[in-house]
Amino acid sequence: MAEERLSFKEMCARFDVTPRTLRYYEYIELLRPEKEGRSRFYTSREVARMTLILRGRRFGFSLEEIRQWLLIYEEKGTEAQMREWVRLADRQLGVLAEERARLDATIRELTGLRDAVSGEIG
């Protein structure tokens, strides 16, 4: 059975990204589609990589961190990649916890000001 191959347009649609984004990910070597003339085709490998890229972005990782993390798999294998993932995740969890604390403080301050002003105007 032939492996599924997505066209450029299908890849954009599947992941709800702009053509510019997809071309940029190729430019910085996060993705390496097969090329036939001017057409690009994305295999299951590229689909899996795109899934990881978008998940990493959602978690707050930089594109360079994601690129380096994906490169570890190619150079050192799965175990080294998983160890690096744990290290990156631990760091990012700390960053997100700090961000949440700042947001909580801002919400408390804004709520207090709104309540004070609301009380003044009756």
C-alpha cells in the first residue's frame, strides 16, 4: 500500500496554517517535503513533524528549540530526544507557572479597581 502524500494545499488545510507559515517551516528546515518539479508532497513523517511543531508552539517553545529537539532524534535517537523533551518541558512548566502567577495578580488588581469604582458610582 502506498504511503499517503499530502499536497502543499492539503497540508495547509489539514493543519489550518497559512502557505507562508508552511513555506517558512520548510525554509528553517523543520519540514522537508518531497519535491517533484515545482510541487511539494508531505509524507507521514512530515505530518508527524508538523503535529509536533504545532504542539510545541502551543506549549510556548521557540521554533529554534523545536528544530533542535527534532534534530536530536535524527542524530541520537528516541531516548536522547525524550530526555531533552523532559528537560524542555520542566523548564517551560516553570515559565508557565510564573506567567500564571502574574496573570492571577493582574486579575486580582483589576477586580479590586473595578469593585472600587463600581462602589463609587453606586
